[in-house]
Amino acid sequence: MCVSALTGNTFCRNQRPRCKQRGIKLAALQSSGVFDPRGSRQISMQAWLLGSLLAGIKEKEGIPMFWKKYRYEIYGVLFTAVAGTLLHFVYEWSGSAVIVGLFAPVNESVWEHIKLLFFPGLLFSVWDYFHASRRPASFLPSRTAGLTAGMAAIPLLFYAYTALLGTNHLALDIMVFLLGILLAFLISALLEKKISTTATALSGTKTRVLPFLSAVLIIIYLLLFFLFTFRPPQLPLFRDPVSGHFGIS
């Protein structure tokens, strides 16, 4: 039981004296290698927050359940990040082969770098669809929406941070690319569950509309990437900042 005095101090009957508490706390800190008592509250708070977060994950679904539920999205993020990084150099490695330029960046424009997300993400999605026996009514629309959001995020984030800093930095460019990948598969995972629940209550005809529209949108993306490789619009999005050229040289 605690009693609060007019001075604002709180006294508890079952509480040990502060000097003893401080001695015990300092001894514990010394034994753990931390000697600054002023940092003990911050360390305790961080430990409490981390413990609460892990406990919350464990109570809700657990790490094994989380991995089982979202492992393909995690695979997708890792595959797209690695494959997209390698794809950045494939056009140069091929000796500037035109067929390779359809799928790999042919210059340093922002538009060409969107290929680094789209084509690896699309390739993984094809494998994911057949390997994991996905439902087309929910998988195709959600993955298409995810790829669309990820591709849109790359130029938006790039122009946002360059407008603030006045120039671009390689580390931030890489971060923008990774954030686009994370956003793509995060939105895909969230929408797939929601669309799957909604599609169950719809008729067979309605459940085929979204997959059909998604397939059409993917084909449009492919055609735009192929077309703009050779004849891009004369806009900053398509301009190579190094050479000043547009499209394939």
C-alpha cells in the first residue's frame, strides 16, 4: 500500500528503503557490465518494450505461425532484392544486347530502374503461383496491386528525398529500392487475405473479373517497358542523368 504526501513523494509500506534499492540496482548493473545508473531506466524501458513486443507476437500467432503464413512473401522480398541487384548489371555484362535491354535497365533513368522490381517480382510471382497452389481469384489481383504500389513508390520516394537534399545518394537509392520491394509484398499479403475472404461470398463470374483485369494490367506493364526501352517520352522520369539520353543508346 502506498501513501502520497503533499510534497509529491510516494511512500510504500512494503517498499524497501531507497538506499537499499539503489545498492541492489547498482550491484546488478555492475554484474552486467553497465556502470552508469542514469542509463538504467532507458535500458529497462527498452528491455520491457522488446519483451512486450515478443510476447505479443507469441500470444497472437507465434513466430513459427508467422513464418508459415508469410514465408513466400519473405522469399519474394529476398529473391527480388538479390535478382534486382544483379539485373542492374546484366545489360552491361551482355555487351549491350538488345534482347537483354528489354528486361534490364539500359541507362540510369528512374524509369529503367523500376525494371529491377517489376521483372524479378513478376518472375517470382509466377513461381509462387504454381508452387504454392495459389487461388487466382485472390492471388493475381493482390500481387498485381502490390507490384503496382512498389513500382509507384520508387519514383515517388526518389523525387521526394532528392527534392529535400538537392541531390541523390547511392545508399538512399538502394533504400528506396528495398522499400519499394517491401511495400509490394506487404500490400500483396494484406490484400490477398482480404480479397480471398470477399471472393468466397461472390459468384463465380464476379470472381473471374479481378484476375482478368490483373492479367491485362500486367500485359500493359510489359508492353510499356518494352516500348519505352526504345521510344520513351521526353520526360525527366525517362532521362538518363549521366548521359542525358532517353532510352537505349
